[in-house]
Amino acid sequence: MFKQVDTQDLETVEVVVDGEPRKLQAGISVMAALLADGELNSRLSPTSGKPCGPHCLMGVCFECLMEIDGIQRQACTTEIEKEMVINRHLSETGENSHE
């Protein structure tokens, strides 16, 4: 679905996603970096409790809302930075899912 054209020379940054250290592409939004890394789920729906993904990727829909460095932020409008802590809270108990 989302594929990088040439990933060989891309700069990466180390971040923590759902409690796990990861290297993601630098210079793009958090959501774009997660999508490029194969992560399609951004959060749980507040009504159904089911995983959902981003829709607009431009800050209108809030479907990419996640906890970034302790603050609820839109991942599509937040540029990824070194040592960010990103929590998607993908389980209904509030604990992170590592699927």
C-alpha cells in the first residue's frame, strides 16, 4: 500500500513506539513514518473500540491522534524527532499491543 521509492539512503531516527525501540524515517510526519514502516493502525475507535487508521493525513479528521511525548497529538501534523516516545494505546485496557 505505502512503499518508499528508494529506502537505501534515508536518514532514520531512534524512537520508542508502544514501548519498543524503533528506527523510523526522519524528516517526515510521525504517521507517515509509521505507515512507511508497515504500521496501519493509529488508535482505537472511541466508540467501537476497534483499531482504526488515518484518513486525511492533513490534520482534519483526528484519526491519527496518539500520545506523543506524553501529549495527545495528531501524528500526521507532527514531525518525527529523535527519541520521541509514541504510544498508540491499541488495547482497550490502555496497555499497548505489540502485534
